[in-house]
Amino acid sequence: MIAALAGLAAIMQQNPLLFELLQYFGAAYLCWLGIGLLRTKITSDSNNQEPKKAASLYLKQAFFVSITNPKVILFFVAFFPLFLRPNASTTTLVAMIVHVTIISLLYQTLLVLLGNSLALKLKAFPFARRIATRLAGIALIAFGIKLAINNR
């Protein structure tokens, strides 16, 4: 979001080819994540501990998905300027960026907590975990394909 406010949105608006390439790159990345989920092996042993990944890895992955999401850029290009006055001070702009960032962080934290709660419940049921993992993989691939098709 901050990159969009800092000028990425303006660059994308001025250069449609760059925006289109970003969309295709984001679509390919979503498909790659989906394929990774489809290839994940789910064992029937509920005591099997999956290797822990660093929180920074998840943060990087989430950032990469967000920054390649053209809807985020379009939001800031189309919607955010409606609330900005041309003569607004830097303090006002920074306050708006901070507010949007905090609201987004709170919302996404809620999603992570709810998703983690569901994941802990599914751990006891390997069949349900397998279905949920496959559905998530299919959904990511479908979103990637839809993004690539809508780009035409």
C-alpha cells in the first residue's frame, strides 16, 4: 500500500505496459503458490510435526502477493485521491497512510488468527486438511488464471 502511495501507482498509470507485466507476474506467482499447495504431501499421522518456517518467510510471501496485486494499485489510483486535497500538508498525507496501514494490519491480523484457529482444528483430521489444502491450491490457480485472462 505504501509503495502505491509513494509513486508506484502513478508509474503504473503512466505506463500501461509495465502495469500489464505486473499483472502477468502476479498471476504467475499466484499459480506457482497454488501448484505448491497441490504438491504438498499431507500425512495421516496427526503427530507428525511439519517443519516450522520463519515468520519472516510468511511476511515476505504476503508482501510479494500484495505488491503484485493490481487491485491494490487500482484502489490507490482511483479511490484514494478522492480524499486528498492538492494543498494537503505532508503531515496529513502521512496520517492518512498510517491510518490505512493500521486498518489493513488489523484486518489481516484477524484473518490470520481465524485461519490459524481453523488450521489447528483441521490438524486432527488429515482428510479435511488434504481437502482444504487442495481447495486452497485450486483457488490460487483459478485466481491467477482469472487475473491473466482479465488482463487481455
